Amino acid sequence: MMIAHSFRGEAFGPAQRLHGATYVVDATFRRATLDADNIVVDIGRAAEELRAVVAELTYRNLDDEPAFAGMNTSTEALARVVADRLAERVHAGALGDAARELEGLIVTLHESHIAWASYERTL
């Protein structure tokens, strides 16, 4: 996922200016038991829905997006947004009926091999 954005606040130093960020996005799905097919979730459907969520953000200047007005779109905040949007799709049935038994998910945004952040939520 490639985005442009800027931050507000002295804590962000030069990142207060408009800059770009590129992320590799991972999603981990959790449940206590495997389903009847011995899987946690249909990985094909999960990948398809994750791609769709990421596509909504890719090649955007997040400073111009109404959904992000007033928000510092930190790596952590973007991980939360992706997790929440993915959760909406789970609840809508996009990952199939068996996915309704999912208990949680974790979304990790990797900026590099040494810098990443995750957001975990229940479903």
C-alpha cells in the first residue's frame, strides 16, 4: 500500500510535511477452534477482501480524504483502519459463514524489515 500524508504535532518533526509511505500489509485471523474443514478462515476469500480494503487506500493522499480529517494517520492508526474495515467485511459475510466464528484479527503494516506496527481487535 502506497500513500501520502502529513502529521500534526511537534512529536513528528519533519514528518509534519507531506511525505510518502509504503507498507506491506498482513492480516492474521484468530479463532479458538478450527472449522469443519480444519481451517481458521478461507484464505482465498480473506486475501481478496484484504486486497479490496487496501485498494481503497492505495495511491491516495490521506490528507485529502474526508474519512481521515483531523486524524494523524500514523502506521498504528492505519493498521486500525484496515482492521476495522476488514472486520466490517467479516460481519457482512464476505469471508463466508464459517468466518462468523472468528474471534479476532491482527493487522500489521510493515514499513521496512525493522519498522512495523500492529493493531489487534476482537470480532
